[in-house]
Amino acid sequence: MAALLPVLLAHLLLCAHGATASAAATPPPLPILPVPSYAQLRWQLSEMALFLHFGPNTFTDSEWGTGRADPSVFAPSALDAGQWARVAARAGFRRVVLTAKHHDGFCLWPSALTNYSVAASPWRGGAGDVVAELAAAARAEGVGLGLYLSPWDRHEPVYGDTVPYNEHYMGQMTELLTRYGEVEEVWLDGAKGDAKKMDYMFDAWFSLIHQLQQRVVIFSDAGPDTRWVGDEVGVAGYTCWSTFNKSSVTIGHTIAEYSRCGDPYGQDWVPAECDVSIRPGWFWHASEKPKNATTLLDIYYKSVGRNCLLILNVPPNSSGLISDEDMQVLQEFTEIRHTIFSHNFAANATVTANSVRGGQDNLQFAPSNVLEDSIYSYWAPQEGQTCWEMLFDLGQSASFNVLQLQEPIQLGQRVIEFHVDILIDELWQTIVEATTIGYKRLLKFPVTESRYLKLSINSARADPLISFFGVFMDSFSGKYNLENHNKRTNSSEVIMLRTGSAAGNRSTAAM
Ligand SMILES: *[C@@H]1O[C@H](CO)[C@@H](O)[C@H](O)[C@H]1NC(C)=O
Ligand SMILES: *[C@@H]1O[C@H](CO)[C@@H](O)[C@H](O)[C@H]1NC(C)=O
Ligand SMILES: *[C@@H]1O[C@H](CO)[C@@H](O)[C@H](O)[C@H]1NC(C)=O
Ligand SMILES: *[C@@H]1O[C@H](CO)[C@@H](O)[C@H](O)[C@H]1NC(C)=O
Ligand SMILES: *[C@@H]1O[C@H](CO)[C@@H](O)[C@H](O)[C@H]1NC(C)=O
Ligand SMILES: *[C@@H]1O[C@H](CO)[C@@H](O)[C@H](O)[C@H]1NC(C)=O
Ligand SMILES: *[C@@H]1O[C@H](CO)[C@@H](O)[C@H](O)[C@H]1NC(C)=O
């Protein structure tokens, strides 16, 4: 049987095998531009961040404070940033992002540039600093720190006067980026409120931020380092490129479809971040309840599983703690993910490909590299092919309904379109057709059973490279009939895809 296997596998691949070349010292494939920076790669690998909306709004039952709430309302009785960071770490969130200042202008740290801050509140007798407490807690739990500093400030008297306000904002940014150690992410947006004739000097802000924190990523709806996905429900486009033209958009004036899907011709690496709140509002309200764990799982598939970072808002309550019901849901969400993704039916698969860079014997780019959970080991095909196929023999028949694919994005994002088939009664049947992969692609489909799977890449921007392929069973979300999970939700995404495929090539041997 063992001797027959390679023959059988070769027979199952449709494309001809590439000629076997010398395996000696084959250089790695060239990167395809654009590629991520160190900070962007670190951001992407972190997969999930926990957003913490907290401030006077938490106590006044509002979402957008007017900037006139008395600082005395800020009076959490039991604030424990250690609890926030622990909740994040235990649920697999590798970063916490705090609203250091929201639109109301109230600062959660004692800023020297305003009196509208924790220093004017009764909390810790006016000597408290939420940012400092969270920074210390995050360090202790091994999670990164991110800070949101709202440009729109409804309290600050110089707001509306371009130069003084921009300098004021940069002064507050300097406080945040010099007092609390490493900051991994700065969050901001273009919100301005009531038609103020004032400019935000974004380029100057970005220079300052990168000057003070070399390894930070800056989020806004249009980048520079990570872009808003274009909705607040945490869902990315079915097609989602990390490539994007910064020159095509400006902050505060993005195009929803462009943000959702990115651009296969984009000149800049600006991956998308999906923000969503666990509750209806961004701030805590006694009357609101969190979403359930299967809803969070669905969001996970449509954000992390579509090449994005998920930033899930879990707002601390007016005691200054994350509520029990939110912790309960996060724990369930964590257990569900663990149950699904800790059992990979392909873990011990025999993997072959119709070609291997440097020849079939070249271990450096071997098909079996895709079984390793790392973007730094990957399968690469022989150069200049027009057909790319990988075959997986699971060793025995298995039932599954989820696939996970990954690309080594440090070398750029490549795959435009692919499909996966299973062998049923000696015939290949397509179970899923999809577009981009990027850092991570999760695909869910009706439960299916097979021993053999075949991945075919229809088109790519350059030689496609695959760093991970996994096969899983999700017995949680099936029950809740997730509608249109793998359907392209918008025909304009298909148009984008067709346009995109002009850059690569379609397999003439596709099923
Ligand atoms: C803060 O309040 C004190 C006392 O009223 C005042 O002297 C100071 O100028 C204020 N600082 C700012 C930045 O508004
Ligand atoms: C992005 O830039 C590239 C190169 O200039 C261009 O080909 C492409 O059409 C641009 N995309 C958009 C949406 O403008
Ligand atoms: C979870 O919430 C969704 C949306 O509200 C609902 O459709 C689903 O039935 C809920 N699932 C469970 C297990 O309660
Ligand atoms: C906030 O959450 C904690 C649990 O972490 C709970 O004990 C407390 O009662 C909650 N506070 C309010 C106001 O709901
Ligand atoms: C793969 O092999 C390991 C080690 O023998 C074993 O523990 C694991 O259960 C196997 N996984 C599958 C999916 O067969
Ligand atoms: C698809 O996108 C277009 C352009 O952004 C939009 O006009 C249309 O409403 C969208 N359709 C759906 C079904 O979301
Ligand atoms: C795509 O494939 C066709 C047919 O195999 C070939 O003629 C064409 O040159 C290829 N195009 C690219 C961009 O590789």
C-alpha cells in the first residue's frame, strides 16, 4: 500500500508534474509588492484586539457625550484594569485598545493640557490614571496596549481653531506616547462634528506618532497602517485585499466597497480592521445585553477568517469592571474556537503538489510545509506554471465543514481565486470556491465527508504560496443556520475579482 500511494496521488492530480529540477540552493520566491512592515505583520499575527470604551458616557448612559458632563460623574467604585487585561488574555485577545479620550474630550489620564480629566474626578481622590493602570496590567498579562485619542473634542475651547487645536492634539498625543511605555496601536478617526471649518493635520500627527513609537500601527478609516473595514458590524468583504491605494481616499471620505474589499492593484499595504461591539452600544448601558457566543463566532469567521484583525469592543461597566455576562460569553466564544480549531483533520495528511519550487525533492518548499502552523514555512510551486494544485490524503475519511488557508504575507498577498474539491466515488466535486486568502481565510460550508481534498488555485498575482491548510469540524454554528456564509454578498466584489484575475492567470485544467 505504501508503495502504491505516490502513484495514486500522482494520478489524482490533474495537472502535469513540473520537471524535476535540482533542489540545490533554490532561492526563495521574490516578494511581490507591496509588503507589510514589521509593525503591520505583528498587528496581523495578533488576530484579535479588545476595545475598551470607557469614560463619562459609561456613567451618563450616553454614547456621544457633549463635553459638558461634570467630571464628578466619573466615579467607578471598583475599577480594575487588571481584570480587563486578564479577560482579554484569557479569551485570546493579544491587544487592548482604550478610549483614552472620546469625543466628549474627557481624558482618562491626568493631561497637563486640560482640566477635563480624571484629575478633576473623585476617582482615586483625583490622583488616578486609567491609562497608566491599563498599561501596567497589559504588560503583566503579556498583551499589547493601544490608545484611541479622538480628534473631535467637544470640550476643548481651542477646538475649531486649526493651528492651536492641532498643536493641542499633538501635545496630548505626546503625553500618551511618552508616559506609558510601548504603545502598539494608535486609533483615530476623521469625526469633526458640527461643520467646523477646521483642518486636521494628519500628516504631522503621523510623523509625530512614528517619531515617538517606532513600532506602532496607526489606524484610521484610510490608514496609513491599517484601514477601517467600512462597517461597524465586524464583517469584511468576501474578497479582501490588504493591498490598497492610500492616494485613492482621504480620512473621513472613504468608499465603503473599497474599504471592505481592498484593491488587487493597490500600491500600499493597508490591511483592514473590523470593529464591532459585543453590545448594541459602544459604551456600557445597564439596559443592554451582550451578543451570544455563536454570533461572535460568525463575526470571527467574517473578520479574522477574511484576512482582517477583529477589534471587539467589551465596555467596562460603571463599577469599572467588565460585566459577568460579557465574560461568560467571551469564555464560551473561547471554548468554541478551541474545540473547533484544536482538531485539524489534515494534521497528519500526506500532501503532494503538481510542482514544487526547486523540484519535487526540495524540502524547503515542500507541500507538507502547509501542515505547520507558521507563515514562515510554506509550499512554493515551480516558477512559470499556469496550474497549481495540492492534494491532501487525510489517511482516513473525515467529516468536516471548515477550511483554513493562509499565505506567507511577508512576501505579499497573491491568491486571487481558488477552489477546493473532495473526492466522492472517484469524482472530484467542488465544495467551495473562493477569492482572496491573505493572512488567514476561513471557509464554512455544509458538513461533507471525504478522505481526499484538492486545492486548486485558479489565479494569482504571482506564483501562489501557501503556508497553512487545515480541515476542521464546527458543530456549533451549524445549528444556527448562518445564512449565506460563503456566498459573495455583493456582485461588485465579483467584478473586482474578475478585474483582478487579469493580473494572473486562470487554470485551463480547472474542473
Ligand atoms: C486648570 O485649572 C486651573 C485652576 O482653575 C487653572 O489655573 C489652569 O489654567 C487650568 N489649566 C488648563 C490647562 O485649563
Ligand atoms: C491603484 O493604483 C494602481 C497603480 O497606480 C492602479 O492601477 C489602480 O487602478 C488603482 N486603483 C484604484 C481603485 O484607483
Ligand atoms: C444567538 O443570537 C442570534 C442573533 O440574535 C440568534 O439568532 C441565535 O438564535 C442566538 N443563539 C443562541 C444559541 O441563543
Ligand atoms: C460590573 O461587573 C461586575 C463583574 O465584573 C459586577 O460585579 C458589578 O456588579 C457590575 N456593575 C454594574 C453596575 O453592573
Ligand atoms: C496526528 O498524529 C498525532 C501523533 O501521532 C496524533 O496525536 C493525532 O491525533 C493525529 N491527528 C489526526 C487528525 O489524525
Ligand atoms: C453592493 O455594493 C454596491 C456599491 O457599493 C451598493 O450600491 C449595493 O447596494 C451593494 N449591494 C448589496 C446587496 O449589498
Ligand atoms: C495565461 O495562460 C494563457 C494560456 O495558457 C497564456 O497564453 C497566457 O500567456 C497566460 N498569461 C499570463 C499573464 O501568464
